[in-house]
Amino acid sequence: MATVKAHVSKEKLKIVKELVELIESNNTIMLASIKGLPLKQFQKIKKQLSEEVVIKVLKKRMLKKSLESSKKPGIQDLSKFIKEDCAVLISDIDAFDLSLKLNQSKSPVKAKAGQVSPIDIEVEAGQTDLPAGPAVSELGGLGITVKVTQGKIEIVSPRVIVKEGQKISEGAASVMSKLNILPFSVGFTPLVAYDSKSGQVYKEIKVDKEEATEILQESARKALAFAVSIAFTTKDTLKFLLAKAISHEKAISKLINKENKGESKNE
């Protein structure tokens, strides 16, 4: 029986060939999710990164064929991570630097009713631009304590109106829209990347600059406190150690003076 071969158009073969050439000539090949990303934001990010990154959205079969056709060792493992709504990003930029750029390119967006929130959403205390009126009862319906100051609504205390994992109600979405709260961000979400220099596939490549900064600051505070506690002298701990020594010296002086006064009375 004759074997029937699947027909592949010249156009598709050309696209695969071009992608393979890009893969061969660049350092980083990354797969990123674009699920839920509006076309407007996609085009904006693509334009922002166009000088350093080539972004392609292909059918799963064509992307898989391109990876399998590459001569780079181990890159075929990326095929296991191909999903629907997936883009391939090709660049000479380091994978983690590219991930950081993607994180920084995200755009804040409004919450929609029916969305499941990945975070707690809190309404902060403070003055708003909302005039007193129907919005008072709308905010109150979500448990938000308000008062009217000079004809405008003021939120007395912060209030979590949506908890992590909850669906966003119509009321919560309406209030966030009125207060111009943009709790979410949309953009490319890195899934996995291949580094040509090391021949490695990296799965954990999400880089959040703010979160990383907070972690480093907290680590620095703990390290400083520990260094002071063991009297380890550096230019950073010296002023704390001197303050600690002066405090101890004052405490000892008070204790000695108190004992001397007690001895004088006994005499």
C-alpha cells in the first residue's frame, strides 16, 4: 500500500526555515504565554522590543517542527512546554534580562466581573474624587466605611473587597472602575527559555524587580541586625555598635551612681 504524505505548503516551509535560521543565530529562545493579552497590548510590547527581540506566534505544529529542526543540543526539550496562546521570543539578550524586560512591559488593566482574582484587592483609605451620592451606598455595600468631606467621598479605613481566589462581583468591578483601581497587569508571561551558551533549559524565569528588591532589602536588614548582635565591625555596623556602646555605658553609669548613693546613705 502506498504511503500518503501530508501536504505542507511552500509558505509554511518558508516560515519554519526562517524561524530555524533565527534560532540558530541567536542566544535565547523563550516561550511565553499570551493568554488573555489584548491585541493592542501585544502590538505595543512587540514594537517596544522590536530592536532586540523577534516575536513570532505560530501554530503548535509549526513551532514544534522549527525546534526539532534546530541543531542546538537540548533545544528540542522546549517542545514539551508549547501551549495554546503561546509566542516564541528570539533574542541575543540573556534569558533572565529578557524576562525582566517582559515584566516591565506589562500594562495595568481594570478588573472585570466574573474574573478570578489571583491576589487580594484592597481599597485604600483616603480622599476620593467621587461626589456624595449613589456611590456612598455602593461603597457601603462592599463593607467600605466612608464619610463625606467637602462634598466628596472619603474612605475612612482600608478594606479588602476581593480575596485571592474569589470571583470579582459586579459591585466590586464597578467600585474599582469608579476609583480607577487597576489591580491586574497584562503582558507576556515567560514559561521556559533555552540559553545557547550553556545549552540549558530554564523553567523558572519569572523576574519581578519589585519583589526581588523587597527580598534583598529584607535580607540586608536581617544581615545588619545579626552583624550588630555579634559586634561584627564594618563601616555599615560601626554607627550602630557605637550607639549600642554609648547606651550600655550610660546604663552602667546610672547603675554605679545608684549603688554609690546607696552606700553613702548606709554610711
